[in-house]
Amino acid sequence: MRSLRIYKSGPSRPRRVRAGLTLIEILVVLGIFALLVGLGLPISLRSYETYSFQSEYERVIGALSIARNRAMNNLSRTGHSVCYDAGAHQLQIAAGTCQAPIDREDLGLPQRVGLADWPSNGIQFEQLSGNTAGATIEVSDGEHSETVIINEYGGINW
């Protein structure tokens, strides 16, 4: 017995296998990618600015800690100071006083970071004890602001 076969009459064409992506699919993927980049870029820039400010803030605290440690360890057999030259926008660690330093180490600060309420004669840590007159300093870049408090015993609270 013969089986019945049903098929279309006419010339048969080989089936084409569809490989690749259409233009509309590529455009949709690019649009989604552009949207994600557009939303993520401001967040990552803000995160970078916060990180950058935090780094400069910690540089100020580091300078204060270094000067205090050098004074307490009696390096150069004198007290040490942290000076801020607003004109040159430089933070400096000095052996001795800011007005008559024996030795000076410059630490740069970015132009966007400012130090408010910095004492005109700098912050001077006494030899061996590390005591100081105390100060409250504000580190700011216009968008972020942090306060550093130095007590009379030379303790740095941040």
C-alpha cells in the first residue's frame, strides 16, 4: 500500500537559515546601552568627586598627624608646624614655626579645595608633648565640607 503524501506543487525552494541581527535589533540594543551609560555617568562622576574630596581631606589630616608625630618624637629637636599658604595654595609641614622654619615640606592642594579658619601663624605642635593652641578647620570644595578639630593636647578629631 502506498502512503498518501500531501505537498505543494511547484518548484521547491531551499529554506534560508536566518543568521545575524536585523538593524532594528542592533538599534534597540544601542539605545538601551546609551540609556544605561547616560544614567550611570552622573552617578560615577559624583562618586569620583566625593572620593577625590575625601582624599584631599585625608591629606590635610595626614599632614597634621605627621607634624604632631615629628614634634612628639623630637625630630630636628624642635616643635613642628603645619602651615597653609593661601596665595600659593600650598599646605606645608615645617620644622619650627611657620614664620621661621628650619626645614619645610610642601604638599600641594588642588585649586578647588579650600581651607577655612586656618590660623594665620599655622598650627604649631610643641616639642615632645605635641600640645597646641587648638583650632577648628573647615575643608571644603564647594560641594562637600568637613570639619577638623584639633584640641589643646594635639588630638585631631575628624
